[in-house]
Amino acid sequence: MKKLIAEFIGTLWLVLGGCGSAVLAAAYPELGIGFVGVAIAFGLTVLTMVYAIGHISGCHLNPAVSIGLWVGGRFDKKELLSYIAAQVLGGIAGAGILYLIASGKSGFEMGGFAANGYAEHSPGGYSMFAALVCEIVMTFMFLMIILGATHSKAPKGFAGLAIGLGLTLIHLISIPITNTSVNPARSTSQAFFVGDWAMGQLWLFWLAPIIGAILAGVIYKYMSPESDE
């Protein structure tokens, strides 16, 4: 239960910090954070949580990460579904807090609410195929970073930096394409409040990250010369 509470809180923070920066701050050009600021915010949420709860739950905060770690031999299958449930609920709670804050302003409109999308709902107008490829590849690389940085042979104490900066880089690449998911819990949380088109396109933001995570788990496990035991 302590692990699940940690995953709930961590995913709540990821959504509130990352999506919150997009909804509350990036909406104001005079603040100057733009895509770069949002990318940094997402990286900082993971960076801070790695050191806050990494020793409790492993700080997955993401169903794709949990699945990738399981495929890569780093996570127990019997904990998988409970972790995913805690992450999704934590994400929805984070989006709920964000909604309560954002809707407190006169003239509030839901708009995209930092939801992920493709085609007409892609920030740059990218196609469904482009979004699918992007999310698979970005999640694959994210899991490769996580699996490598947390390996027993990796330098100690730096995993949080590598993972946080990796997520920042992923956002810098892919915000224009899909608004960046690489995390089904993050996508579900925003789609839950937007409804309509966001729920209709949510399938891609579960399917693609899971495919990318599985591929990374298989390839890194094969590539790694020594077991992480």
C-alpha cells in the first residue's frame, strides 16, 4: 500500500506540474515559458519524485514504465495492475486539482486542457501515423534511459538526473506533434476532463507507449551483458 500511495502522489505531481505549467503558465506569452518551459516542468516533476519516492515505489508514475520494467525483468508482474491503477487515479486527481485551480478564473474555458491529440488536435497538425511513430519511439527511448540509468552497473545517484533530463528532451521533440504523452496515465487524466475528441483519440496514447515500452524492455534485456541482480 505504501508503494501505491507513493505512485498515486507521484503521478498526481507529474500531471499537476507538467500539465499545470501548460494550462496555467504557457497560456500567457508574457511569462515566456512556452514549449520549452513546459518541457522543463515535466522533467522537473520526474526528477523531484525520483529522489522523493524512488526508494519507496521505484517512481514509475507511468503504466508504460511499469510494463517496460516488467518486460525487462526489473518489476514483479503481480504488482503491475495495482501500480497502473494507482498511476491512473493519481493522474486524474492531479488533473482534478488543476481543473479546480484553472476554473477559478473568470472566463475560464476548458479548451484542450493540455490533452494529447493527433490530426486537427495535434499542436502542429501532425497525422495519426506521425503521432503513432513519435509516441512509440519516444517511449522506447525513455525506457532505454530508465533501464540504463537504474541498472546496478550504472553510476550511483544520477538516475534521477538522466531520467528527468531525458523526459525534458522528449517533450522538446514531441510537444508539437502530440503534446507529448509517453504516459497513458497522463493522457487519461486530461482526456477524462476534456471528454469528446480527447477520449476518442486516447487509444493511441495507450497503445503506442505500451508498444515502445515492450520493445525497450526486450531489447535492453537482450543488450545488457550482465543481469541486474
